[in-house]
Amino acid sequence: MAEASGVPVIVSEPGSFAWTVLAERHPALIRQVRDAFPYPPERQLALDALQEETAHGVVEPLPAGAVGGGQWAEWGRGHVGRSWFEVPFLWAESYFYRRLLEAVGYFGPGPWQGVDPFAPFKRAELNGPEVEGELAALDEVAGLPREAQDQALLAGSLWGNRADLGFRISAGESGESGTSGTSGTAESHVIADDSAPFWRHLADSAAATVYLVADNAGRELIPDLVLLDHLLCTGRADRAVLHVKPYPYYVSDATTADVVDCLRRMAQAPGRAREIAHRLWSALTAGRLAVRAHPFSCAPLPYADMPGDLRADLAHATVAVVKGDLNYRRLVGDRRRPPTTPFGGLTSYFPSPLLALRTLKCDVAVGLAPPTLAALENTGEPWRTTGSYAVIHFRP
């Protein structure tokens, strides 16, 4: 078993989750991106070269003069020149996406500068029947008592992470079903639930400012926005701040453009969804809701290493709601530890009270009670990676 400090997750073990991401998910994503745009020959060749390098070669540096090249060279010290399967998983996965953006010419200069290579997938999801049904369900939620609304909208933000496009590339639609386990309901799969102290903390806080550090766009970002609207409308929050990525990162990660796309999609729907979209739009223009995008969001580093300006910003939060699997790995460290390691101790560095909403999609797991862990181990399932289990961790 790993020591209390844990050991970094490495890609090298065949069949492990990390290995599967690099060996299966990333090649599939390269093919999808290549087919989604009429890239010129030089961009197609760059994508093919990246696929060959990640599968059979060694980690190459960014080209001279690349945006952020100096910073990535520092982060990559000790990793460049090695096999992709020999380096820490968090770094390898992050660097892959930076290299993918370089291959398609995202940072330019050139005609493909600023073109999000994942935009077609995000927009197709927003226009899909699942989103239509989820928006319609908001009308039913509006008729519930407030406590039931609290539970429903927090659960929506939690389980929205199952819509992660990157996860579905390798897991398939079955990874979204949430039907594995003992009862087949999403509620029974919340294996750590600190939602009650979170709501008490907001009730005890005057003039609260809620930060939400977003993960994915589309079907996950919509319930995040709905949750923020609910907190503003019910007086739990006087102000909200939404942190997104400054540029496309992992395949479905949310950017400012995705926030606008989600609001426009909601505004096209009838009923409650349209009302929420209009309120959020007004909150943005009035300054009650702010969108921020810090470069550290795209760094291959744990949040314990966040720069001072981001730390100072987050310190203003009455509570920071941190979403998703990647953010969770960055919160607790992408390391193998006993799953009973307390979440609060691992995140004591965070500058504000913290709520983590995460569906489990990788090997990292902490904050579980011993009986819960024993029950999960006895199922014989790969419970850490299916996306069928979730945690709600609160650290005051």
C-alpha cells in the first residue's frame, strides 16, 4: 500500500486507467479532431505525428517560440525525452492537450488561430435530445419545496460530470448510465456526502460570495449555471464567481465561449430554463456574477502549487465549489493513497472553505469511511473509474 503521502500515478502499467487514457482515448480523440475539421495537410501531418509520438516515441518539447514554451519546458524538466508511458499521468495528460492545440494551430499565427478543436463535439451535445429533456425537467424542480430544490440542483451539478465527452470516448455511453452497483440509482452511489454541512455553512454566512470552479462545458456546465442561479435567487449568495479555462483544454472543458453558448441554448428553451438564462445574463451584466479564467487552470500542477494571485482571489470566497474529476485530482494530488485518507487534511492549504463535487473516473480516491470502502471493494467492480459513483466533500 502507498505511504500516507502517496506516490504519483504513472502511465506505465498496461491495462490501468492511466494507460488506457494514453493508449486508447487519446488516439481516438486525435482521429475525431482530425475528422471534425478540414485541416490543411500540414495540420493533418502534425496530428499524425503527435499520435505516432505518443504511441511509440518519446516526449518532444514544444517548438521554439511556442506560446508558454518556457513555462512548459520548466514543468517538463525530467519528462521530455522519456516515453509518454513513463511520466506522471497528470503531466502527460495535460501536456498531450497542449500539444494537440499546437498541432491544430490554435495559438497561431495563422487562419486556425483560436479555433476550438473540440467545439463541434460541445455544440452537438448542446443541441442533443438529452439537453432538451434536462432543461424541461427544470419546470418540475421549480415546483418542489426549497430543500428538495437544493438537493435536486446540487445533485444535478454533481452528476452532470457523467456527460464528460472525454470520458465517453473511452467508456462509451454505458459509462453514463449509473446503473452499476447495488441499487441502480444515482443517489445510492454518493459514497461520501457532506452536503448538509455545506448548506449549513451558507445559511450561517452573511453576504456570501460563492465561487464555482467549472470542469466541463455543455451538459455539465448547464446544471452548474442553474445551481449558481439558485444560490443567488434564494439569497444564499449575494455574488458568484465562475472560473473557467482560458482556452480549450481537456476535450470538453468549459471556456467563456462555452458559458455564452450554454446561456443561449437555455434561452431558446421554454419555461424555467429561459427564465434562468435571462436572470444569469442580467447577473453577468450587473456584476453579481463574474466569469474569470486564470492560466493556472491549464497547468499540469496540483492546486497546492497555485500562484499567489489565484490564491488571493479564491480567498474571497465564502465557499469554493470545485467541480469534476481533473480538478479533484489537482485538489488532493494525483497520487495513490489509502482511500480512507481524510479529504480535509489533503486540502488544508486551500484558501477558502471548499466543496468538491466529483464523479469517480480515475484511480485517485480519498475521504471514504472504512465501511464504505469495504463495501465497494466487495462488489468486485472497478468502482474508481466507471463514473457511476460520486463524492461530495466539504472542508470548512
